[in-house]
Amino acid sequence: MNWFDRLALFDPLDYAAVVTILLLWLLLGWRIENPAASRPSVSVLMADYRREWMRQMVQRDPRIFDAQTIGTLRQGSSFLASTCVIAIGGTLALIGNAERLASVAQDLTMEHQPVFIWEIKLLLVVFFLANAFLKFIWSNRLFGYCSVLMAAVPNDANDPHAAVMASKAAEINIFAARSFNRGLRSVYFSLASVAWLGGALPLICGAIVTLLVIWRREFASRSRGILLEK
């Protein structure tokens, strides 16, 4: 059986479900990072606070608090990257033992499907987890760049280079946070992609629920209301 014959084992609804989850993932990420000016997302609001953080850092002496904060952010990205590696390894191990998964799934869904189908469904999970891992790794590295730039900010607040270096540190900090948030969204959608094991409709429902959860946190949460308060 060649690849075309194997791919023909999937229903059109399966292809529609995969396209749906990928489109929702991409479009949601774009909307969060490019919201309407009248309705900014939490990520955009936090970017302004990160710039203010760096402006305040110039005046702060000593800057122990800033060093501890950036160190905590690096630890968070490092922890999640390690978690993704473990999850990827577990999923790949499950792919290697897909026969057992197929037998369990057959008992639950009352349908007999070739092992190949379960392997492909698990690869969708691996795709999102791998993307999350790469985003967290890059975020960790950018937070490292930010810490170096912060250390390069002159201790004298009146130094003409202080504001410039602080502005650079702020933008790198924002890029790091953006990559971190992209990684989190990939983790959310990797959990939604597990629903494909139950069929195409559960996958579509899982993708929509994930979209609504992230949308609420970015555009309708109480924390967003606090950030908007003057």
C-alpha cells in the first residue's frame, strides 16, 4: 500500500478537521498579535508594561529585582521546553506502540481502523508539541539576550546611552514574550489535537473550545480589565 492509498483511508471530514484546527491556530495567533487598536489583547497590553519596566529599571539602584525577574522568565521558558521534550518523547513512544492504542480505541469507538491512521493522528500532536518546543527554546534565548542588554545599561540614569539600551532591552523582552506566548498556544492546540483520536468531529469541537478559551483570556478576562485600568 503506497502513501496515496493510505491517505485515502481518511474521510474528507478528517481533512476538514485538520485544516480547521490549523487555520484557527494561525488566525488566532495573528489576531492576538495584531488586534484592533480599540480592543488590544493582553499580550499587546503587556508589551507596553514591559517597555515601562525597562524605563523604570534605568532609575532603579540596585537592579536586583530586575535580574531576578528576567531569571524567573528564563526558568519558565526552560521548564516548558523540557516539558515539551518529555511529551514529544511520550507521544513518539506511543506511535511506536500504536497497535495497542488501536485496540483500545476500537473498544471505545466501536470502529476498526488501520494502525497507520492512529500514527498520523498522533503525529498532529507531535507537530504542535515540536512547534511549542522550538518557540520556548527561542524565547529562552531571547530572554538571555535581554538580560545581557539590561546589564549593559549604564548605571547613570543621565547617561545618553541608558535610555537607548533600555529601549533595546524592552523590545527584545517583548520578542521573547511573543515567542513564549506562541509556544503556549501550540501547547493548548496540541491538547485539542488529541481529540482527533475520537474522530473528526471531536477534533473540530476541541479546536473551537481551545479557540474560545484563549480568546477569552486575551480579550475578555478580568486580568485584561485590570491592565486597562488607569
